Amino acid sequence: MEDTVREILGDLLGIGKAAVNERTSSQSVPGWDSLKHIEIVTSLEEEFDIMISVEDIESMMSFPDVVEKLKGYLE
């Protein structure tokens, strides 16, 4: 699952999968704005066939946050 998240973030943020790491966040990537965040969430929902709550969407602001929240949906 982490590999898929890396691929989605890398593609949508234009930084490449290899550049996505524990420090990748909305603070560290200039292109990660509110519109891009919605694209990320939508892609994750489609890829994993889930519906992410508004609370979780608001707290998914880094690669580790995304992975942690997705684990709860995929268990």
C-alpha cells in the first residue's frame, strides 16, 4: 500500500515516486495546495475503493499521515 501511495503522491505532485519519503508534506512540497490535496484524496479513494472522512482528509497532510490513515480503512 505504501508503494501505491508513493506513486500517487509522486505523480500528482510532480516529484516522482522516488522523492516521496517520510518528510514529504504539504509544508515541504510547494505544489501541494488545497486543490492538489483534493486530487490526492480522490485518487486514493478510487485506488483503494474507500470513502475517506472529512476529518481524515483534513489531517492527511504528509506521506506518513496518509499511510497511517489509510491503514485504518484497509484493515
